[in-house]
Amino acid sequence: MTATYEAPGGVAAKAEPVLRLEELTTSVSDRAETRHLIQAVTLEVKPGEKVGVVGESGSGKSITMLSIMGLLPPKVAITSGRAVFGGVELSGLQERDYRRIRGSRLAMVYQDPMSALNPVMRIGHQIAEGLRAHGAGGPEVEATVLRVLGEVGIPDPHRIAQCYPHQLSGGMRQRVMIAMALAMEPELIIFDEATTALDVTIQAQILTLVRRLHAARNTAIVWVTHDLALVSNLVDRIVVMYGGRIVEQGPVGQVLGSPRHRYTAALLGALPDHRSTDRRRLSQIPGGPPKLEEVQTGCPFRTRCDHAVAACHTMPPAGYDDGGRSYACWAPVEGAP
Ligand SMILES: Nc1ncnc2c1ncn2[C@@H]1O[C@H](COP(=O)(O)OP(=O)(O)O)[C@@H](O)[C@H]1O
Ligand code: SF4
Ligand SMILES: [Mg+2]
């Protein structure tokens, strides 16, 4: 379906989504059984849109992103549904064809840049290799390397290009990862907990950088985090995941201003009160995340929800659409909180 969206500059435009997930289900299998890690995940990202994917640890955010990237761990695979990127069906794509897309049109920045960087290769060489793997050549490769290092705010690109990853700070390594992601001018960059390991000052710098790069290039962004407060100032739309399902999604102001799903409301209720002087008094949602076997049927939040009704235990909640936003809850929060 072709969607209408508000293009940057306020012009309504028709645009095919850059990414579309339709009822995507990814499962882990061993000899005894198959269990779903994410179930019926449906979402769209429009060109140039910034989408936040939030939820506690273990809610299925990374498995969703790795399903898109074609980088799932052993024994884990897409078992039903579709993932379509720029008109290309990703589910079932051969690795050879994936390599043409990954890095060039679709890039990902991880929490731990050390695991994604080659420790024995100089930074400049690594970025150049990536460019050459996608067909770039000649003297412009080196110029592009220096340009993207400059674009991510690295003060002396010539010197940093000669460094090995271990010679840089965590914040600098994350800038290098973003430079690598930008080098091929992809249509979509996924940031998976990209600033989680960094201290708050560096985190703020990286967020400012991402905002600036987005304003300059209009690359679509998916920002994955367990930190609702962090993402609320960055994205246009928010997707809330829990127990491997999307429980609510919509424009950031609506979802955070008047959450409908009981899990979204509980997440917001668990945010620290900035008026409080005692920062140790951070509340948490009572109870722990659900076990994998508990989320195979029914609402994944039912074991922690004060409003659960009989249907919540047996049936997945119906998806309600409230204009621009959807949520899947049998007993949603009514009206504004
Ligand atoms: N390789 C794997 N094998 C089996 N289960 C996995 C594997 N990787 C992740 N999981 C499980 O999948 C669920 C979702 O994990 P994940 O997507 O990493 O969560 P998040 O990124 O939201 O913290 C969790 O229950 C996790 O334990
Ligand atoms: S009311 Fe039911 S469907 Fe809604 S969050 Fe609670 S358990 Fe889930
Ligand atoms: Mg994760």
C-alpha cells in the first residue's frame, strides 16, 4: 500500500516505505521444539523517517534488527512473514545478494564497536575496504574516507585514519562506526543500543551528531534502545516492543503523551521523576521479563499487568487502530492519563 507522509519541509508526499515488515516471525529451533523469539512484527519506515524501537532488555529488538540485516545467530531463522527493503524481499535472500545491500543501502551501528571493527586493520583501511567491496575505486576512496571521518566530528581525520581501533576511545570508535555506515550513503541506518556503553556526555554528542547528519542527508533512521527518555527527543515515531511483539506504535507525542497499551504506560511510569532530588528512587515495573515459553500465546505482558482479563491469557490481543497509532491490548488505558 502506498502511504502518504509528511516530507521534510512539510510537503505531503506519496512514498513507498524504505522498510516494511509484515507479520514477521523469527524463531529458534532445536530437535525438540521451535519457539518464537519475535512474533507477527509489522512496521514501516518511510524515506527519511526517524523511528525509535523501545522496550526492556529481552523484548526482541535486536532479533528484529538482525532478521532485517540477515545476520541471525545459528538455529535462529525467519519462519513466517515478510521483510521488504527498498522493494527487495529480504526473507530467503541468498547471502551473495544480501552482501550487495548490506553496508551499501542498509547499514547498522552496534552497541559494541570493538566487535564490529577489525582489531588489526587501520581505521582508514577498514572504511576504504568497505567502499571497495561495493564497487568504489581510485583516488576518490581515500577522499571519501577522510570526508566521512570529518563529517562525524573527528578532529584530525588524517591521523585517526592511521590508528587501530584499540588506540581510540569508546566515543571515537562509535563515531568511526557511524562514519563507516555513512560512507556508502545508505537509505536506512539501524542504531542498536549505539550509545548504551558510552557516558552521558558522549551519548549527548553522538545524538547531536545523528540529528545533524539526518538533517543534512535525510537518511531513514531506526534507533533501538531500552531508554525511552533518550529516544523521545530524537524520533518522529515510536514502536514499543515487549515479549517479542510490537505492543504499541505511533507518533512519538501520542504514544508518550497518552499511552494506550498497559506496558507502554508502565514503562513511562517507571521513568525517573526529574523533579525528585533522590535519583536512586528509580521505580521499575514490578516483576521480571517473561520467559520465552510464556510469550508463545496470549499477551506477553499478562504476568505483570494489573488489568489483565481472561482473554489476555489465551489470545493475543486484538490490534486496535486509533488513527495514526495502533496498540494491541484487551483493556487499554482510556483517554489522556
Ligand atoms: N541465539 C539465541 N538463541 C535463543 N534465544 C535467543 C538468542 N538470541 C536472543 N534470544 C532470545 O530472544 C529474545 C529477544 O532477545 P533480543 O532481541 O536480544 O532482545 P533485546 O534486543 O530487546 O534486548 C530473548 O528472550 C533472548 O533471550
Ligand atoms: S490488559 Fe491484557 S492485553 Fe492489555 S497489557 Fe494487560 S495483559 Fe496485556
Ligand atoms: Mg538488544
